[in-house]
Amino acid sequence: MPKTIPLPKEKKLTVICRIEPGCLGPDGLDHIADFCRFANQQLKRVDANFVIWLPLPRYDKSLPEIQYSVGQKQLSHDKAAQYLDHFKNNLDDFEEYLHDKLSLLIDEFLAKIKA
């Protein structure tokens, strides 16, 4: 992804990604909070010039899996796509990358807690 000058925090895209405890297996509920902290540390380096990642446990299934905002303003899917387009990113590719990255992080995390 292209390198740009980092934006001020209030202009960065905040990506809330809610992660189901079941993704971590049958004991996922016991580990989801620790996994979200682990994922946050790993994601901090990804597109840090314009994205703030916020992985959270998904305890409430009525909340969306992925939510976008800039500052305190929540963005619709279309507005998030426009924002990412400015940085030469496609929203579908961006979300696919996020899911792939989370899958790898889950594997890494599970290997650590079983070691």
C-alpha cells in the first residue's frame, strides 16, 4: 500500500473490527480479550499513516462486524470506500486483507497460548 505522510489522529480512519470469541475455538470466550489486545499490537503497524485499528470482542451480534469512522463521525460503507479510494485502496480488498490478517493472527495467538 502506498506510503504517505501520516495524518493527524482525528483525520485517520478508525476501523472497529469485532471478533467473535468462537473464532478462537471452544474456549474462545476465555481468550478473546487477550487476543484483541494482541491483534491491536500487531495491527498498529499496518497502514498506520491513515488507519487506527480497533479490534474488539464481538459480544453483541447486533453490532456490525466492521465499522468505520473518522474523528467522532461514523462512516457509511460508501463513505469508507471513498475515504480508502483517496489512499488508492479498494474497500473490498481492504476488508479481505483484514480478514486474512486476522486469520493469521488467530493462528499465531493460538500457537502462543498452547505453547
